[in-house]
Amino acid sequence: MFIQSAAIVRQQARPVSAAVTSGQFCLFASRPELIGTKMSYGRDEEIYGEAEEAEFVYKVVSGAVRTYKLLGDGRRQIGAFHLPGDLFGFESNAKHRLSAEAIADSVVLLCKRSTLERLAARDIEVARQLWAITARSLDHAEEHMLLLGRKTAAERVASFLLEMDARMQVSGAINLPMTRRDIADYLGLTLETVSRIVSQLQAEGTVALSSARQIRVQKRSKLQELGSELPLH
Amino acid sequence: MFIQSAAIVRQQARPVSAAVTSGQFCLFASRPELIGTKMSYGRDEEIYGEAEEAEFVYKVVSGAVRTYKLLGDGRRQIGAFHLPGDLFGFESNAKHRLSAEAIADSVVLLCKRSTLERLAARDIEVARQLWAITARSLDHAEEHMLLLGRKTAAERVASFLLEMDARMQVSGAINLPMTRRDIADYLGLTLETVSRIVSQLQAEGTVALSSARQIRVQKRSKLQELGSELPLH
DNA sequence: CGTTAATTTGACGGGAATCAAGGGGAGTGG
DNA sequence: CCACTCCCCTTGATTCCCGTCAAATTAACG
């Protein structure tokens, strides 16, 4: 089939609907050429690997995806979490620069890169979109460098909760798909530190947990002041 | 004149040659439309500020530039150093997301963004270049997140020296334009820690310093293994 | 309902930050 | 040409935030 030059795969990815999924490719919608294939990935299953040929571009339909880099001894830095509606795996070069894995069972829409490139070569608006998508990732990465390089553990967790809260438009409560370890590897901390800080935030009433993964923000301003999101930005 | 909605400016930026500098705009060269203006900036002078309107794009001719973000209490994260030949200030959105300052007295070539955009709208190859430039910045940012989130102080300094060594093709020795504080703010450390680690590297013969800013790599493999640049990447 | 993974919490230690002097080099002015 | 000054850099002493190690509790899943 395709997509599986991947390495360690626990379950086999399988096409959900090989047929036409009427173009809901973000701002690429209404482009009949851009027809995606839905693929389903199990928890912790690899979607693509670092340095692997970038044959497809991706959009999360349901579930969640993490993209990350590894050091030789296993230390991991997660660059971004991708939630439903998010695009990922867009490369200007031939190869992926991070690995991508499903955090939970996920459905992903994918589209051949060559098709997209061909379209971009004809349609300047598509080319502009590609640029904008990469620029948005860069924006996030630059903000995250500030967090990783200069914020304290408490500030990082507060920033993370605010980011997730802003991205989870549903239900008023944050419903985290990822483990404490994932959060830690995103924030440059250990899972114990993340857990401790969330506990503190809960103890002081800044957030409320119905479960470890269900967090409700009670005092947004407290989080904002903690996360240093108020002054500049 | 222009370019100076900037805030704290020690010396005044001044045009070096208001006239035509025959288009040497990187891969934008041989584009007669892209004629740059050379501007000179003094040490620590602001080139543009965060959240400022992105009216120009820039190329370093001589000197060096840092781009950075600040937190409210003054903590700073430098996102990148820009050396002669490097492009910076390319935005897909209307506003800059970092500030830019000259590290040393510098000459910078700048070009109106609107001109570039107009050109990109007509010429798909230019549009592709814009995308590629942003993608290269993203690549660097992703590698830097790994450094900031997961590498030790010694690994960060080793990685930094290797990066600079690779970018300074001249003379075999690294000639740093920036202070220890700049390096620290790039690596998410303090200037004292950077200084200590460089001293250690010198003591063990991994590098040799003719002055604090003049560093020669003596044992590249030692730096590579320290910087965790060998295994994956 | 048993097994395993995820989370929380505690005790402790260490790596880097902070606090504090002390040198050195480049530019300036006498 | 030399002395003075201002940064920049180095080095030491101490602190402390967060990582490490360990164990108990809870949640998830077959």
C-alpha cells in the first residue's frame, strides 16, 4: 500500500475510506484536485519518521498527533501537538524533520504532496497558503523557544494550559489527549514536575480537575499572570 | 524617512547608498525589480521591533544581527543570529514576531516587502523561494527547541560552537560577534555558565581561544559527541 | 477482577542560577 | 604614549529549582 516506510508500528494503519472525501482540506477546500484519503492510526502508532521522505501532507480529523525529535539516548522534545482541524507534515524540502505519532486513536486525512505542489505551481493562492501554513508553524516554534529557554516550570505549565484551553473550543473544559510525559516532553520538564505543578494549581483553586486529563480553568487571570502572557507577547 | 517606528535607538540608522545596489538579493538576484537599499546600524541599534509592521525584508551584508523575544521582566530569548549573507525579517503575516538588533556595527540590505509580494504573485519561483526561506527558519527553530528543551548546558555550548563553526566558513577559526550574554540568551543559560563551559572546553583542549571571541575547534569529534550531534539528528 | 500503565506524592541530590569579586582588553582623553 | 574608564569576561562561593529515585494510589483495559 503506501505511507508505511514507517519503522516501529504497533498496529497497522488502514485506509478508512479509500474513496473520495469531498474536499474539506482546510482552505484547500473547494479544490477538486485535492482529494484526501482518510487513514486511521492506533495509539502511539508512527505516522511518519524523522528524515523520511515527505510524500504526504496531513490533516487531523479526530484524535491527536505529536511531532517530535529524539536525541541518541532517548530524550525527546515534542515540537507541537496537532488537534482535529490542524495540518501537519508540510515540508518545503524533500524530507520530514520531525517524527509524527498518534497520541490516541486518530483519523488523519492525507493528500499527496506532489498533487499539492502541482496545484501550487498553477495557483498562486495555493502557493501562498503553503507559505502561510509554514509561517504559522514558525510563529508557534518561536513562541515555544521563549518558553523552553526562559520560562520557569510553573510558567511553562500555565502557558500550556492556556494554549490548550484556547485550542479546545469545546465544552469549556480542557480534555487532554496526552499523558503527563507527553506534556513534560513538550515543555522541557519531567512528568513529575508537571504533575506537581498541576496539583499546586488545583490546590490554590486556579484550575479544577475532574480527572487527570479533564481540567477546567477557574482563574484565567492567575494563569495568565503565571504564564507571563500578559505583559508583552 | 522610513524604517524608524523603532523604539530605543542609540544611534540613528542611515542609508549607505540610497541608489541602486545591483540586485544581489540571494536567489532573488537577477530580479531587476528587487533593488535593495543599504542601511547601516550601530551596535545594539534596533532594526525592527516585535509586533511592528513588517514593511521590509532584510539581508545582512556585514556585521551580525540577533532576533529575539522578551518577557515582561526582561528575560530574553534570542531565536537566531544572522550573519553576512543571511536573510531575516521575512513574514507571512503583517507584523514581525521578534525584534531585531544589530550585534555589531552592521550593514543591511533591505527591500520593500510589497515589491517582493507583487513579484511573488506573478512569478511562482519567487513564491516558492519565500516559502523555502520560511521553511529553513522553521527547521532551525525545531532543532533549537530540542536544544532548549532537552540538552544540558555543556551540550548546548558544544552545539553552538559547532553551529557557528559551520557558518563561519572563513579563516578556520570562529570569530564571534556576540557577547557571552547573547550566547546565553540564545542557549537558555546564563552568561556565567557559558563562560565556565568554554573555559572547561579550553582546559581539556577541545577548543583553543586566542581571545574570548576567537575560538578554534581542536577536537571536532569531541564537540560532536558532547553536542549529541552524532547519533540521530 | 486482575494486570498494567498513568498519575501523584515524598525524599533527596545535583546542575545550573545567583551573588560577588577580580582581571583584562579596547577605546578615549590627557 | 600612557593612564583611565567602561564593559566584558572569568572565576569562586552559595543557593535553589527541578531532576532523580522510589513508592503508593488511581485509572484503564482486557
